Amino acid sequence: MNDSQSDRPFVFGPATGVGSLPGGDAREAARTATGSFEDFPFLPELPARGPGADMIGRTAGLLVEMYARVEPSGWRLGDRPGRDTRRARSWLGEDLDALEEFTQGHEGPLKVQAVGPWTLAAALELRNGEAVLSDPGACRDLAASLAEGLRLHLAEVRRRVPGAQLVLQLDEPSLTAVLRGHVRTASGYRTHRAVDRQLVEGTLRDVAGVQEDGPVVVHSCAPDVPFALLRRAGVTGISFDFSLLTERDEDAIGEAVEAGTRLLAGVVPGTDTPLSDPAGSVMGVRTLWRRLGLRPGLLAEAVTITPACGLAGASPAYARRALAHCVRAARSLADNPE
């Protein structure tokens, strides 16, 4: 980050997307992501293009000195870069070209997403077909490779969009399953043992550390997001599906807000459905705030509104409506916090 950027205080935008969008047109996706969220655009992902555009393949393409290829069972580590790696990198380059085109002169937050180390370890296979998660040494190597790849990726985005204040989002939908020992082995008959919480926390802290000058957000649209662990790992924000919260999450959320953690609250459904009025979409957020006894005026300072998860499974028309709805819902929250 240059001096003029580091002098500016970081301010999250009021609304943004999660990551994925439907379709396969990079320019159209970039136009949608930047046009919907002038205050907080994001780099779109288009998994409908096929292997290498999916979130695992896309992040595997970022790895340094580790390579993956598609097998019938999923993505598997191999010895050298092949067609699948080249395709993943080519699509990412196409997406960055489109983002650069539509962010000329942009100053302010810009979010990029990649799969976090534990979801990647649960999804990528070793040569024997078992998940990387089964081998602690392989987990360490994967996290180190991911960290270096993310460092290079962030530098490339900064070069292309020099006025941006980058937000790194690590997607960790499998994090709770890793912590609880619920990730199945290749046979499907057993599960991998739970990973020690301190190891999970330390690895997340190390990978997040590549983002030296800006915020790191962890996203999970699974139930039971480990808010306290993520906060200890030093992340700046936590992105989650608001509809999956339970009463037992509330104390951890209150502590997170009071500690300055940004909440990226997913309140707009990720697949085609009739949308309520914007105020109705954030009613649950207001209700939670009151229950926690938090100051209403803090809402807009602490919460960014997003879809509940990625929009890859939505129709293009609904995806555009959902993103616009996030902006209106965030405005409702700011205008009427009580």
C-alpha cells in the first residue's frame, strides 16, 4: 500500500457481495459487481464456467509450487502444472482484466476472495486420494503455499487498482466440520479426526498475515460459525448467513462487536426467491442489536449487508436484484437503526 493509501482510515462499505455470480461473462460480472456496490465492489467468481472457475480450483490455481488437477473425485495435488491449473489461472486473469476495466479511478474498499486453508485442506486430495486434512505436514505445506500465492495475488490486484484499499476474504465453509471432526474420509465410512483449535487458529492467523495493510474477513455460510476463535485469530470481519444464527451465537457476536469486529451479515437469500421490502430484510439485525443491548447508532458502523451466500445458483436477473436489495437494506439500516 502506498503512503497516500495508508494515511486514509479504512472504512468498510455498507453493502457488498459474497463472491460468486451466475453466468460466464467476466465483463458482465465485473460491471454488475462494481455498478451495484460503488462503495465496496468485489472481484466476482464465475463457477459456471467449469473446473478451475469453482472456488477450490480457482484457489488451487493461486498456490505456489503446488499444483492440482481434476479427478473424478475432485481436485487432487500433482507434481506439475497441467491443463486444469493453466485454465484456472487464465480465467482469473480474465476476471482481473475485467475488474481493472470497471474500477478505473476507484478509491476505497475492494474485496477479493479465496478459499481459506482449512476448507482447502478438507477439499484437496493427496496423491493417495485422502484429503490433505489427513496429513498435518501436508496441511502446513498447503497453508504456506496458499499464503505466498495470496501475497502475490494481492500485489497484482494492487497494481491493477492502485487506489483500492483491499479486503481479503477467506472462504471457510468447512471450518466447523474440521473443528468437530466431521469431514469424511475418501471411503465415506469414517471421518478425519478433529483438528486442534489452537492449530486451526494459528494457521488462520498466519495466512491472514499476508494482508499486512488491510482487513481480513472470514466467510462461512455454514451453521455454528466459530466467532470467538476467528476473533482470536485476528480477523477484522466475519461474514455469515444471518438466518443460521442461534441464541448460543449471541454472546460471541456481542463480544465481537464490542471488540471492533465487522459483521458482514448475509440477509438476502442466495437463490431466486421473492424479496421482502429492504427494511424487512434487516429487521432481524435490528432485533438482535436490541437484544444484545448494543447502541443503535453503532449498527451502520459495525454491519455490512450481503447476500446469505454466493449467488452462483441464482438466475442472472435475480442476482442483480439481490445485490441492489443489499444496498437498499443497508440504507434502511443506516437511516432507521431503531
